[in-house]
Amino acid sequence: MRTIGLIGGMSWESSVEYYRILNEGVRDRLGPTASARCLLWSFDFSEIEALQHRGDWDELTARLVEAARKLETAGADILLICTNTMHRMAPAIEAAVQVPLLHIADPTAERIKAAGLQKVGLLGTAFTMEQDFYKGRLAERHGLNVLVPNAEDRATIHRVIYEELVAGQIVDTSRDAYRAVIARLVDAGAQSVILGCTEIMLLVRPEDSTVPLIDTTTLHAHAAIEMALAD
């Protein structure tokens, strides 16, 4: 079994889900006493969040590259960034290490294409919804047509992530707001909706949408299990 290096803590609420999914998946594959071979670098998300909203992407890149190098030195054979937003730094990390980085957008896109779908809605932080590092990969590498919510809805999605979900708060009115945003994306033609922030799966469930919801956290973790157990 290969060792999975997790760049986590962004937030730890979703990193816990990665750890659970990885270990449950390996146990299901290998037997009741088996668990995933993992290394975790966990950031203090308060520092990361402050740099994000300050727009200091150079410093954020330096910190994630340092974490990736430390995980590689410690013995990681595969790297995962346990957040969608910080895949903005994926190219810099790939250039800095020798081990493969499993990009979260790729298993996400493969699931969508396997279902025969082409037009997809995207929920996430404002950075993920508005910048091109994520949407562009889905469109250019995988040929998907990506829809994002309007400006007011993007602000709502972003606020709930940073004020509630990263703090482990699950609020019914926020679930209702997310349902309404999803419904508007479906009305605009979305055939499925990507939960493009690793915390959103804590709030939104399949029954909250009339189209399939694509849980990036679970897909990313399962793809890592396949890589770790591959011959």
C-alpha cells in the first residue's frame, strides 16, 4: 500500500472526512483490521483564511509547497490537497515534488462524464467559483460546460462556508439557501451540481437537489485509495 500525504487543516472539519473516508475505504477493500497508510500536514486555517482574503496567493503557495515537500520527505507516495480552493497552487506543488499530486477536479470530472452529463453547476468559495484554476481545468481538460451562481448567490455560498461550515456549524436556514441556489442552477440548465468546497458535503445532501450532487471530497478520497492500492 502506498502512503497518502494529506495537505489538510483547510478546514480540519473536512480533513476529518478525508481521514474517515480513506480508512473506511481501505477497510472495505482489505478487511476489517486494515486502514489507510497516511501522513497529514494540518494547517492553522485562521492563518490560511486571512491570507486568502488578503489576496496573498504568493505566500499561500509558498506554505503549501513547503508542506508538500515535507510530506514527500516523510515518505508520502501520493499527495492530496484536502480542499478545492487551494488547488490554485496545484501547478506549483507539482513542480516542487517528485511524487504525484492527485488533482481533485479530475475524479470529479470523470464521475460527471461517466454519467453522460456535460453541463454542470459549481458551488464553492468565491475563489473557486470566480477564478479560472478550477473551472478552467473542468472545461479545457474535460470538456465540461460549467455554470456558476449569480453574484448574490456566490456571496451567500461563500459566507456560509467561512462563517459556518469551517466552524462545524450546520444551520437549517443556510441549507434552505443552498437548496434555492441549486434550484436556480438547475433552472439555468445544470444537469448536476459540484459541491466544490470540501465542507459543503457536511450541509447539503442528495435529497436537497433534483439533479445529482457531485461530492468532491468523497470522489477525491476514493481516487486516492485506488492509487494507493494499485499494483
